[in-house]
Amino acid sequence: MAKPIKDTPILRGKDAERFRWHLEHPSPVSEERKEKARMMWNIAKTNNPNCNFFK
């Protein structure tokens, strides 16, 4: 039997401020990494054409 999943803790104070700042200021991604992600996406889509995730 699976163990229950614990609730996610609520961020407060400096932790919350840091988290929000990182959401609003994502680090840049190189073109090489973007292209690799596109290639992996196309491979996954080609291998699973009937998957609901790709519709």
C-alpha cells in the first residue's frame, strides 16, 4: 500500500521572497539547450502519437 503524500510546506519570509524573485527572473537558457529540448520533444511525440499529452 502506498504511503500518503505530506502537505507541501508554506513558504514564509525571506524564503518566500527568494522563491518569488526566482519565478519572476528565470535564468537564461542557451540555444543549444533549447534545441536539445525540441529534439527530445519530437522523439517523444513520434514514439507515442496516441498519447493524450500531445494533443
